Amino acid sequence: MTHAVSIVDLHNHAEGSRNTSLRLEDYLQGARKTGLAVALTEHNRLAAIAAPPADVLLLPGIEVLNDYGDFLVFGAPETCLAHRDIFDLIDFVHQCGGVVIAAHPFSGYGVCRVLDEATAQRVIARVDAVEVFNGRASPAHCRQAWRLARRHHKPATGGSDAHHPSEMFQAGTRFRHPIASLDDLVQAIRQGACEPVWLGNQGWRP
């Protein structure tokens, strides 16, 4: 039977990312305890899930780190990394039927910190969604991301951006309908049938 859930933690790192102490098994254990789904978004690498467990929804993605900022990609192959220009990358992902999310746009290496204002706004106009709740971002940066998403009429998502055990399952994305596959996830984000949620007690709320 297909495992379907309504909340997915959309931004996480394990063995395939740098500066990370988490393992795939940590997420499986945590997902079983919380009943949540997990997206693994390794740095510049498509998460390898050789044998998906039957009792946990584990979704593969990529956090693309390039000169334009950090972006979450779902539904496209790892060859998307060859497209260094962000607009070429977005076009390629869309041709593959996938989606691009601007990760933590005002913190870390987010697009609004890396680029000038005009270019950043052009990028946001082209992505499919904006990560508004990020477990490692400050309340002020989450508030800015919320305003950015609203200004561009983009769906808002949430993810923990976990690199270490204490950062796991802090933020997620609630979907209007249960998600049972990567295709479900991509379609729901494209349709805007989602909203960011805090899974822990911290975080700014609109």
C-alpha cells in the first residue's frame, strides 16, 4: 500500500552533503516517530535512495548551490547542475517537468543576499515557490521571505534545512491533499496547494 502524508519536511541533508553529521537512518527513525515525510536535498547531488522503505515517504531532491544562490529542485535529474545560469537551470527543470524553489532567500547564500535587487526579483519571478520557513533562518529573514512570496504570488514552503540532529523536523510544508510520490509533490507545489508550517515551537508566524 502506498504511504501518503500531508506534511513533508522539504529541505534536509545527510551523508551526501558537506558539514553534515546526519545519516539517512536518522531521518527514517525520526519520520517513523513523527509520521512525517522527508525530502533529502543534498548539496549539488541528487539524493540516492536505493531501496525506499515501505513505511516512510522519502523523496529525492537537490539543493543546487551556484553563483545565483541556493535553490531546491524536485523532479529533475542531476544533470540539471550543468546549467550554471539560473534562468537556463529553471528552463531545464521545467522541461523535465520539475520545480525550483528559492531556498532561504534572505539568509545563508540565499538569492536576495547574493544578487542585486533587480536580478534577484527577476529570479523570484521565474521560480515555482519560495522557502518561507527555514529551520536555520532567523524570524526576520522568514518574515522577509513571506513578504517576497506574497509580492510575487508564489507558493510558500517550509523545511528544516537540517545538518545536525538538533535541527531535524523543525519546519515543513503542509499539502492540501496527501502526498504519495514525487510526482504528487511536484504537482502540488506547481498548483500552490501547500503552506509552510513550523514543526517545533520556534519560528515566526504570519
